[in-house]
Amino acid sequence: MKQMRYRRWLAAAAAVVVTVPLGARPAQAFDISSVIAAAKSAYELYKEYKQGASLDQSTTKIINTINGAKVEILAQIDRIATAQAKACARSAIIDFDDIKTFTQDNLQVYARDTTACITLIDSLLEVVTDEASADQLGFTLNTVGPLALTARAHARLSTRGLLDLTIGGNNTVLSALAPNCTTNLLGLTGIPQSGKIYRWETRCVAYNNVVAVTTKKMYYPPTSNPWDIPGTTATAMRNTSHAEARAVLPILMSTPS
């Protein structure tokens, strides 16, 4: 019965995705460093399990990691404009505390529910055009991601497909939230003169209007790349799920299936 109710819920969610536009809530001042740290740690602990650590011990550590940042995580989830994604993410976090007491049947239901939550979030990321909404979905992807992977391991279900989906979702976040970056030679009038020192400026603007600027002084023509687009991007996006995606992708891509 629970699986049947869940399928009806998922069908309703899919209908909402098609017919209801995603809107973003107003931007809020929020320190997300603990949210990013929790996601990174949870994925690292799951990876340790896949490399031979105890699943039981890794799960306990993941529970403690999530609980240590639960207030911040739930505050971020509350900003999601799509009710279905918010509901499934909140449910995943609440239920994960009790995962070690679940029966095998309940483990499989929870594993499939959290997998469906990731699938829903990924589908929303593919169609959303509002960058603030994509940002909130990105955080939620990496809150539920390690929980779903761990649940599937407990339920003895395959993890390769979910791992690939989580990697793809994070790459979508990087694309959706890529800042607008420009490069300039400051103080240049006319043609650059050989042997003259110029200030090489890289400027990136995030969707939330955070601006990051880096400059280098270098002779013309330069002997190395004077533009720091990756570093300037990281600074501009430090308070978004773009930063989180950059932090977790290397872990996910090196995690055994």
C-alpha cells in the first residue's frame, strides 16, 4: 500500500513539474559553509564504505554529520519553491535518523523513496530557468544524495545508476549557475605595447549579484595565462550550490560503484 501511495505521489509531482512554473523566494543572507561541509563529509564517508569501511560505522558518522548541520540544512530546504521536492527532502532527513532500525522491507521503501527524490530534483534542475531555484535545488540534491546512496547500500540495491545521476545533477548545477565572467587589460589605450606592464583583470558576477575581481600585473606579451577565471568564479559563487557541486564532484567521480 505504501508503494502504491508513493507512486500516486510521484505521478502528482510530475504533473506539477509540467504545469506549475518554478519561482524563487527572495534571496536571504545565509552562511552555507556548514551545509557544504556536511554534504562533502557525508559523501566522503559513503566513499570510505565503498572502499572497505564498515557500513554500520559509516552510517552512524553520516547521521552525526547531517545532525550537526541539520538546522542550516533544513533552513536551506525550506527555501525551495517546489513543494514536492521540499517534502521528499525533509522526509529523507527525518527518516535517516532511524535507518539502522528499519526492517529490510522498510529499508527498500526508504531507499526507493530517496532515489525518487533525487530523480525528481534532477528532473527539475533540467527544466528550471530561474537561477535562484536551481541554486536551492542544488543544495537539496547533495543533502539527499548521500542518504539515498547509503540507503541503497543497506537495502542491497545497486548504486551505479544513482551515483551517475548525482554526478549528472551536479554538473547541471555548475552549468546552470555559471557566473558571467569578463577579462580586461586595465589602462590599455590602443594596441598593447611589448615590454610594458599591464594589470590583467578577471571579473565574475554571480546570479545573486556577488562580484569577484582578481588582478595580476604582468608584462606584455604574458609568459603565462594572466586570467584567473576558475579562482574568480569560485570566489563569486562561494555562497551558492555551485561551490558545493565543485566540492563534491571529485568525491563522487572517484567513488566505486
